[in-house]
Amino acid sequence: MSNSSLLPGIALMLMPLFAQAADQSGLVFSHNDWEIACDNTRICRAAGYQSDVDELPVSVLLMRKAGPNEPVEGRLMIGDYDNEILMDSLPTVFKPSLWINGQELGEVKVDKSTLIGQLSAAQVAALLAALLHDSSIEWVWDKTRWHLSDKGAAAVLLKMDEFQGRLGSQGAVIKKGRLDEKEVLPPLPLPVIVASSVVKALPGDQTLLAELSKSDALLKALLTTIKDDEDCFDLLENEAPETELSVYRLTKTKLLVSAMCWRGAYNFGYGYWVIDAKPPFRPVPVTFSGSEYSDGSITASHKGRGLGDCWSFDVWTWDGKQFVHTESSSTGMCKLLAPGGAWSLPTLVTEVHRSLR
């Protein structure tokens, strides 16, 4: 199995999403050992990793906000997945040196508790220049060397320039030109979503919700919303008497229904629908890949592979009328950086406020 599995990014692109998104979607792109995720405010994060032939995992995250004269900021992460001997040898704070094409370019202070260090502006500039062509890039501490791949970096950084409207500008990373920085795309505001509290159980709900959980009529209504067999295979395959639905109260007239849709080797997905409390129910699907529901929030978390070194995450928030897609992110490529993944690479970000009502 290749370390560079792109399943987290693929999962984000293929996951069935039906609820209204808070704002326009971002960008996901990868090439060889590099990837980029840009969110709906136009912040871009590019991540590069070691090649599959290098044993020691390492990653660099390059982040740039949208708008004129915004710098590229860089961070280094040293991988610690299943490498106890090396981790035990490291001091509380260690300072690997950056070497590019045989030239030393200063140390990076790395805290052992996070294994992350901040690159200086000069180091970021040198790194960006090196990534435009074949280069040897490594961090060296004592006798240990972490090699960063440059394969795919130019294509990824070009996508960053393109998404932020910097192509041909003086501040572009790849295709510089005469365009004034004032002409590049501005940042977009962070969408604000007001989350609504769900109502408490009404008199008779215990009986009503129990009856609906085994309702043939409700099940048939849900099945009409499934357009692709793969979206909710389990529900389509099970006979109605064998299928038990979970039903939750949202408002006086709206309910949330969930049912198992699919199972994999290390992932599963529940379908979630908003329905009317009375027939014909008029179900509206939110997602077929949810993981959990709690107090007006549906979450989805999925491994990119069984090792658990790469994940994707989504959140849908109830605003009193519908579930709004309020968060979407991945942790990057499956490169054995850390259990739970290396970085947070969002494509959808929002600010969620709780209603005072």
C-alpha cells in the first residue's frame, strides 16, 4: 500500500452532501507528494511530504491569506508515527537545520510536545525558490536527516496563485508579472451561522418516535430520496421489518431521522433526513455519510485508511429550518506523520453562534 493515499481528499469530494453550504466551496488539489486546500474565505494551505521511498516522515505547511501583500507562512512537522526509538532520543526542544542543495539556511526550533516548528521568512523564501525546480531539501539534526520531496510542489503552488487571483502579479509564487498586488482577489468574509436550539421532547413523543422508528411508510418515503444505490446500500437491501430508524425531535413540526447507509472495513456512514412529523413526511436528505448526531449537530469523521494517519471531517448545524454545512476539512495525505493526521486543511469554515432564544 502506498503511503501517499489520497483517500481523505477523495472522501471530501465524493461524500454526498445535500444540506445547504454556508458559502461557496473551496479547492482541493494534489500532485505527487504535494497537495493544497483552499477554504471559502480564500485562505490556502499547501502541504508537502517525504517521498514514498524516504523512511522518516516530514511535512511542510505553507499558508497564505488572500489579498494584497500577504506573506506565505511556513511550518515544519516532524513525523512521530510508530517511531519510538527516534522520539525517545529527541530533547524537549531540538533545532534541526534546513539544508537546500547543500547550503545551510538556519535552524528551526521544534518543540517535542508538538513536533512543529515555525519557519522564518528567509527560510520560506528560500524554500519557495527551491520548490520551483528539482532540489534537495532536508532538515538535519545530529545524524538524522528528514528529506522533503519537491515533486508536485510547482503544480500545487500554481493552483494557490490561481485560486487567489495572483497569476501575473508581483506577489505570485510561480507566475510573477507586472500586475499590481492591489488587483489580486480580496479575502472573503467568514460566514456566520446562527445555530438554533432543538426543542425538548413534546408530550406523546416517546410513543410517536417509537412508532416512527418502525414505520413502513416512513421507510418508503426515505427510499425515494436515494438516487444512487451506493449512497445508502444497507437501507436499500434491508427489508422494512428488519430496519429500525432513529428519530429525534427538532421543532414542533420537524423531526430528524437516521439509518445505517453503508459499512466499510474501518468506516461507516449513517443517512440523515429532515422530515415532517406527519405523513407524507417529505424527507430531505442531509448526508448519507454521517457518523453521529447530538443536540442539533451532525458530524462525519472518516479514516483515509486503517492506520488512522489521515482523516476527513464534516459538520452540519441546525439553524431552525435546515441543516447547514458548516465545516469540511481533512488532515492531509496518508503519510505516517502522526496518529490522527498531520494538519488541518479546511475547505469550508464558518463561525457558528448559538441562538439566544
